[in-house]
Amino acid sequence: MQFRAINRFLSFKSPVERDGRTARVYLGMLRIYLAIVTLLGVLLCAALYLAPPSAVLGFDAMPTFAAAMP
């Protein structure tokens, strides 16, 4: 039994499924990952808009900072 399991693990082709359960699981996981990445991107953009890095790092008091970064 272990040789069969190792052989199936090392095989590059996935077995053909009649009901496509594996494809549905991977598609569901892909949707979850894309939703997480999109949510993190939106949160990052909102954080940069609400708290600009120049203000957070203390560069807003420098008069030449805005001129150096047009």
C-alpha cells in the first residue's frame, strides 16, 4: 500500500475525476485567496490615504519634503 501511495504522490498527472470535487475545492480556495489579497490591498490603500507615510514618519514638518517628492 505504501508503494502505491508514494507512486500516486510523485505522479505529475492528477487522476481523472467524474464529479470534479478536487477542481471545485481548488477553485474555492483560489476565490478565498483572491478575496483576502483584494481585502488587504484595499485596506493598505485606505491606510495610506488616511495616514500618509510622510506624516507618520515625521517628514511633514520638513519644508523641502514636498518639493523633493512631487
